[in-house]
Amino acid sequence: MVKAFRFCAVAIFFSVVAPASAQFPPGADDKQDQPAGASKNQKAAAPPAAAGPSVNGSWSGEITQVGSQTPYKFEIVINAQGAQTRYPDLDCTGKLTRVGSSKSYAFFVEVITKGQAAKGGRCPDGTITVTREGDGLALGWFGSVQGNTIIAYGTLHKK
């Protein structure tokens, strides 16, 4: 009975650990990732970042905050120099920093420059994820204010 229990425990362990280890490949500090003859302090060159979707342009539309019935106007301008947001209904503006991209999405961190919630305004800093949706730009916004999670979404169109 004890042998059967041990066998089952080992089988369960390997059925969980093997798939999990496949999801998390070895990191740069792992010895097997080092090319032959490379010193321990040398870092391997990082793979090139994914180009991501072409999201440049001036976009506008409405976004809806989860839990709210009333959408509000939203504008975003994305170009090689950076990106800016504007919330005309809330009297807020923001500056975006592109922090990454994948094959389909571009990811930004937004810092509100006018109308900051922390200074009595209506807009908190947050994150924005965008992707092309046909001729439009699908947008998701995520942030937190005083411990409350806020999510907004919408589809924008070129101005």
C-alpha cells in the first residue's frame, strides 16, 4: 500500500512539475544558457523586441468605464516622438510611455499631466493596451484609485 501511495505521489509530482517547468524556460543566469567559453559575468544578447501592431495616428472615440452607464470622450495621438491622451469630458490630459509590444498589442503607461486625481482632478494614472481592430483601434485602460480597480474600454477611429 505504501509503495502504491509513493508511486502515485511521484507520478502526480512529475505530471505537475514537468509542464510548469516547460512554461518557465531557464533564465539568463542559468548555466545551460551560457554559450561555450562565455564568462559567468557576460550577458547574452537580448532577442529583438516584437515590432507590434502599427498604432500610430490620431484616434478618437468613446470609452466606457466598467460599472458606469455613461461613456466619455477620449482622444489619443501616437507617433514616433511619443503619445498623448486627452479626456475632453473630464478635462484631463496625459503622457504615454510605450513600455512594450507583442505581435498584436502595444502597451503604454499613462501619467496624467492635467487633471490628476491625486491633485483634486478626475483622472488617475494608469496603463493602456491597444491593438488594431480593422480600421479602428481597440483600447483597454486599467488603473487604481484609493484601492479601487478601474477598467475602461472602447474602440477608437482615426481623426
